[in-house]
Amino acid sequence: MKSLEELKKIREASIANMEMRNTEKDIRIVVGMATCGIAAGARPVLNTLVEEVAKRNLNNVQVVQTGCIGMCTYEPIIEVFKNDEEKVTYINIDSEKAKRIIAEHIVNDKVVKEYTIG
């Protein structure tokens, strides 16, 4: 750190990151981050989701990580929970698919069916 301004920017980014984990949001996106998920590429997916939510100022969306979701062969997996709606499970997700899920499902309320399971 070279200045107080740089410290303030780091603080603001940290606060924004913590706010994204607020449990009282309307939409919750859960990323499987057990060993199987991480090995399959879940970390870049998680980072992309966080970046897209922040870039679009989606203040009603929470992005969190969890352990094993139980379907290791389908990792990376993300689950989308919206109030009063059935959970949607997306499988074999990469960063580009994550961006599309944010754009279509989260922003425009259209499930990306070709990425879902069963």
C-alpha cells in the first residue's frame, strides 16, 4: 500500500464482498467448492459469478460456497435458489456458462435449461 486512498479502495472492496454474502438476499447462488469441485474448475466459476454480480450491481443476489453437493461427476455445480421457487441445479459449469446464467437466469428470469440436470 502506498496511500490512504489505496487502503480505502481495499476497504470498500472488502465491504462489498461481505455484503454479497448477506443471507437476507432474494437470490442465493451456491457453488460446490469441495475437493471435487475445485479440481474440476469451480474456483474460476465462483470468481466469475462474484465479478458478474458486482459488475451488474445485483444487490439482491448472494454468492456463497459450500462443500460437496454429492454429484462429483457433474462438477463444477452451482445451485440457484430464488424465494418461493424450486432450486435450479446447473452442472459442468465454466466461466462463460456462469456469465450466461447471470445474464439469462438471474437478470432475465429465464432458466438456461441446457446447463441443468434432470
